[in-house]
Amino acid sequence: MMRRKLSTQEILIAFLGAVVLAGMIFFIYSQIDTLKSVRSQIDQEQLAVNSAISNIQKMMLLKEQAPEMEKKLAVINQCIPLQANEEALISEFNRLANHYGIQLVQLNFEPQVAKQGYVEIPLIIIVEGRYFNLVSLLTEMQSGSRTLRIDEFKMGPGQQGLPYLKTEIKVSAFYQTGSGNK
């Protein structure tokens, strides 16, 4: 076998072939890498679309629940109104005292205490009545339409003597300061 010597032209053709082959391999690798990147972006976009669809479904559900939520908000605003409305408190305590056969002796408002998002309205209520009527009054105060906190109460004999009791009740009512209402 005879070995022949490669000419410069053949070496150049082989070299150019190798360069073209390497270029094609690099191009194919680059295209595969780009394809992977595009698929990853498609997957991310699909997740974003699914999340958006889920959010839309939640919003539609909330829209369906809006009337019920507005009713609940009205109840909350009644429990903790947007203004002090001391007159309504006085009327409510008069109504409760009359309802339970209790004499409302005195009702004094103390200085209001500003808190974050609400204001406390401390008041002192002095009533006279029978024990079970007083218990009913306290129960109604805790479960009434306006949120009240009973801070303290003191009992002693009433002016008419036992079974009537004189009771001093320290109560806090509240109103909201949020939504621009101060």
C-alpha cells in the first residue's frame, strides 16, 4: 500500500468540512437550547394563565357573594358604627332598662379614648332593679346590636332595700375612625 501525500487543497477542504460540521453541530445545539428556553417560557406563561383563570374564578365567586357581604358589613357597621352616636346609646340603655323593668338612675359619658382604627367611649351607668332583671340587662348588653365591653360593675342594696339592687356598670362602647371618618 502506498501512502500518498495529501495536498494542501485536500487539507483545506477537510479543514473547511470540519469547520462546517462543527458549525452545524453548534447551530443544532444552539437551536435545541433555544427550544428548551422557549418551552420553559411557555410553561411559565401557562402557569401565569392558570393563575389568572383561578383568580378570575375567585373574583366571580366573590362577586356572587357581594350582596351577602354587604349585609354583613351593615351589621358590623351597626356593631361598631362610623360615629359616636351618643344619643343612640342613651336611647338603647333607656329601652333596655324599660324592657327589663329596671330604673336607669344615671348615665355619664367619660372622656373618649382614641385607639388605632377606633375610639372607645367609656360610660358609667347606674341602675336599680331586681337581681334577675339586672342579669338579663347585662346579658342583653353583651349580645345587643352595638358592641359593648363591660369593664366593671359594683352591686349593693337599692334605695328600696332588698331584693332591689343598685348597680354601677362601667361600659365601653366603640366607633370606627377608619374610612376617613374621624
